[in-house]
Amino acid sequence: MSAYLFVISLCVVVIISFFFSLLAKKTNIPSVLMLILLGLGIQQLLMYFGLEPEYFNTLEVLGIVGLIMIVLEAALDLELKKEKWPIIWKSFVIAFVSLGASSVLIAFVTQLFIQNLDFLSSLIYAIPFSIMSSAIIIPSVSNLAKDKREFMIYESTFSDILGIMAFYFLIENIDASGAGEVAFALGSNILITLIISVILSYALTYVIQNIKTEAKFFLFLAVLVLLYAVAKLFHLSSLLIILMFGLLLRNHKVLLWGRLEKWLNDDAIDGLFENFKMITIESSFLVRTFFFVVFGISLSLTSLVNWEVWMMSGLFLVILYVIRYIMFFSVERKDIFPQIFLAPRGLISILLFFAIPEEYQVPEFESGALLVVIICSSLIMAWSLISETSKAKSLTKTKAPESASTNDLPIEGSKLSGGEIDK
């Protein structure tokens, strides 16, 4: 393929993705499904012309950048206020318990289908299936009520961060000799990363507010990606660095105190936040577009003819939604629809699934199960959002006649009054 044709293809994919986003807002069908189908279509087209390029390295790079952009975008949406505390703690509890319970149960189910698989290895495969996709949820819940929308943003963000930390921590400590060693490793890892994250976040914010050139934002994104990669090489929970920086930009009025208020300019940070938010949204859109299209191109559809793949995926979905219902009923207790059905799997699940080290990979585990869970969970979310929209429209229609009849009452009353006066 010539360079010009390649550039044309990239531009066409971006344009199509933009229209997919518009269609998703009108129909509540997640654009990720359309992008994956687009990728599958491109795959068939390439096969027709006898082209079989390797996309897995590209997928990994896009996944890492997309992961950073998604966490940053989500952190810029998290508002730390006292009145937000009930939403914050409830969403954290649901995300934390759902992740843990789903991972354990899915690991047991995996062992039923794949013989001679130890529990820890099956748990490595289970965690990607247990993580919600903020990349899909955040752009999909824009039409929900404000409290439900904020709840889903918090929950999906917590699920992403907790799931990623749990996955890499499990891989790096799978050979630990005992629970005490594991607990110490986890505590020290999080503590060290948290301290580094706080220091770096304030330092980076101070530096960027004093840079006067116009090309500073993508420079800063490059610095964030660099810090993430370096911290990952040192086996630190590097996403905390991205999270803390995003939280500082979004909530600097709450997180600045003492001398920090003198060093960091409040108005300058406000401007940084607005520009950074816009660039992050645009960049996330671009990365998500190419990631899901490349994922669709690289998919192997042969595993979908295996009945065990469908049975295992079905059990995974049942576990995910039963646990989700129990958690929402226990914690939230009321008005839990459509939140219990908003649990799609997406970019994070794909990234972690393909990031499983070779020594822990199981050839018998079909990647088609991941595709089935992603598509089915996205369709369930689409159905619930469409139902919620229809319900809201019907309520609006029923209220309209009531308001009209109420407006008629004063008129009728005035006529009666006029009649009485005439008499």
C-alpha cells in the first residue's frame, strides 16, 4: 500500500468514527461496537487482497497510550467536594467488591473449562473480564440524569484503576512465598507510588504554568507517558501518577494549601484545566478509534464456532450482572436502573488480556470469549440506555396533559367568578 493510500485510509477511519459517535448519541448503541465491526470489515477486505499485516505491536502501543488518556480524562471529570462524598464512597465500594468477587468466581469457572489450570493463573485471566470500561461508559452516559451519570463516571474510573493495579500486582508477585510478603509488597508499592505521584503532580503543575510557549500541552502529555513507562519499569503503580495529576488540575482549589497557594497560580491552573481537558478528549477519541479498529482487524473469528466459548462467556456475564445487582441492591438500594446493566468491557480488558506474560498464557483459553463478553455487555448497555430514554420520553408525555389541565383551572375559575359577578 502506498503512503498516500495509507494516509487516506487513516483519515477515512477518523471521519467514520466521528459519525459513529453522532449515531451512538442518537441510538445509544456504543460506538465501540461499530468500530470493531469496521475493523472486521477492513480485515476481510485485506484478506481479499491477500494482505495480512501484523497489528499486535500497534495494538499494544495504542492500548498503553489509550490507557493513560482514559485515566487522565476520567480524573479530569472527578470533582472532589464534600457533597460528592456519598457518590464517591458508594461507587468505590461497588467497584472494589464487584472486581474482587467477579474475578474470584470467573477464575473458578475458568478452571471448570480448562483442566489442570491453577487458581492464580486463572485469576490472571479473570481480572480483565471483571473490569468495566470507562472508555465506553463515559461517552455513553451523557444523556442520563446528573447523579446517575456522575456515579457511573466514578465507578468506571475506580474499576479501571483498581483492576489495572490488581492485574499487574498479581503478575509481579505471583511467586511470593506467603500472604505477609504479598501484603507488604502491595502496601509499600502503593505508598511509594502515592508519595511520588503527589510530589510529581505539584512539580509538573508548577512547571507547566510557567511555560509560555503554545506547544506545551502535547509536550506535557509526552512527559506523562514517559513517567508512566519509567514507573512501570520499576514495577510501581504508575497510573496513580496520571490519576493524581488529573485530580490536581480538576480540584486545585481543594488540594492547594500553605505555600502551594503562593507557588501555584489559581487562574493559570484554571486555564490549564480547560485546555488540557479539550486536548485530552480529542486525543482519547483518536486513540480509541484506532485501538478498536485495529482490534477488530486483528481478531480471529474461528474461535466463535466453539460452543465452549459461548457457554463460558455466558457464565461470565451471569456472574458479572448477578454480583452487580447484589452490590447495587445492598449499597444503593433504590433507583438502580439502568446502572446495573451499564457494565461494558472494552479497552482495558483487551489491553490486559493481551498483556498476560508468555509464561502464564494458556493456549486452551480462546480469545473469542473476550470478544463475546465485550459485544454482549455493550449490547446489554445499549438496550438499558434505550429503555431509559423511552421511559423518560413516556414520562414527559404523561406530564404534558397534566400540566395543560392544571393550566386550564385558573381560566375556568375566572369564568365562574365572572359569572358570579354578573349575577
